[in-house]
Amino acid sequence: MKLHELRAMSKEELEKRLEELRRELVKLRAQAKTGAAPKNTMQIRNTRREIARILTLLKNG
């Protein structure tokens, strides 16, 4: 998601999205550990960055 899309979300929506992304990151890391190649190799990096964006928005209000 783009930053402006995240800014338009409420705090509750951001927290819900953060929870979803963290679950997704766990799945992607498990796939990488078992040797199953993820569909998109940049997906782990992009997920981590989106988590960071949401955390920054939540911290700064």
C-alpha cells in the first residue's frame, strides 16, 4: 500500500493491517526456511517495509 492510503486509514484499521502483515511475514519466512521459493522474492522485503510504515504512522499519530 502507498503511504497516502495508509494515512487515510483509522488507527484500528492500521492495527488490523499490521497484524495481517505480521502473519504473512511469518508464513513467508517459513517458506524461505523450508526451501520453497516464494512467488515473489521481493515479497519479504516489501512486507517488512510496509510493517515499518504502519508502525511509524502509529507512533507519530
